Amino acid sequence: MSQPQYSPRIEALVAAGVAVAALGVAGWLGWMIGWPGSFDTSDPDFVNPISIMILGLLGAAVWFGIKAVGHERRHRAFGNGHLNLDPPGHLRLGGALSGRLKVQRPVAAAGPFHMVLTCFDVHEFEDNGRFKTVDFPVWTDERTLPRETDATQGLAFRFVLPASVGLDPVPSGILPGQASRHRLTVHVPGMKQVVASNTPPVGRYWKLVVTAPTAGPEFRAEVVVPTDRPRGNSRLP
């Protein structure tokens, strides 16, 4: 079974693809309706909704372009990250999760490595007639390692997991036998949606994020920890 891997280059390619797509759509809209003749906010042409959309797309292209450059710099500095888990090779509630995260190139950290394991529940709710999903952290724990740790040999970790983190995920988001088939959320202005109690998530995943301050691009690696038993009888390296 292949190990979970974090590749900054893939992140860079995805961000670059979004930037190119946004730039292309902005160019097409500008060609179809014409670019704003003035950037005066009192000009009726400037406040045209499509003109505002063009400016928003250009802003998105710049934003994702910057992210693509940052990810590529991180890839050139540190390479990919590989997660090696100790047997049984997957996450089990109520037990311990241990292993190492290895990177391809040395990390000259200016401070300690921070390793954060977080469990996210994916909840589905209805908003203006459309179903949307929101990820909520329901459990987290952190470990630190000295900055002198050799990341190429592996950043070792061990987390003791809780026996439960809440209701098990249900694909429909509705408890079996529940009479009401409505998903209820409470929204506080200025805050994200808060899911009501007794509403099971539609999905769940665990993410390990490792960071460390460096003189160049900040070291960062994040991988989704497998929760399924590896196929076959082979052991993870």
C-alpha cells in the first residue's frame, strides 16, 4: 500500500491552474463586454456587475498565482513529505497513532517542529435551497520536536486517540429512524455555521499538519491519515 504523501508541487499546479482559469474567464468576459473605461467608482460602467466580476476574477488570479509560487518554493526547498505509520498502519479510535513524517531534503528549522493532529467532521446543511458542506474540527492534539531533529530521517510522533469523537458519520446526515429529515444549523452573524446537536456528520477525516519556522519559505506538510486497514498482509515500511 502506498504511503500518504504531501506534494507541494501538486499544490502549486492546482493553484496555478485556478489562477490561469480565473485569468482566462476574466479575459473572455472583458472581450465579450469590454473592459471598464474608467476605474471611477461613481461611473455606471464601473459598477456593472460583470465588470465587478472581472475585477474579482483578476484578484483571484493574482491570489492563486502567489500561492502557486509559494508552494513551488516550498517544494524546491524541502521536496515531498511521506507519512510512515507504525502497525497496524491506520488510525483506530481508542488506541495510539504513531509513526514518522519524512521529507526529501533537510529542514534548517529556526524553531521547534509543531505536529498537530486534527479530526474534522463534515456536516451538510441547506442554504437557499442548495446543500453545502462545512468542515468542523472536533478534536485536536499537538506535539513538538526540537528544531535539531533531522526531518529526512523522520519526524516521530505518537498521539493517544479518544475512544469517540461524536456521532459516527451517516451519508444522509440523518440518524436512522429519525422522523425529521431536516438538517438544522444555527448561524451567528460574523461567525461560521454551528451545527445543531444530534446531527451526525456526512463524513470525517483526520489531518496531520507539521510546521516549522525557517529562514526561507516556512516548512509545512499536511497529510490525511488513513482510517482504513491496509489491503493485503503487507506491512508498511
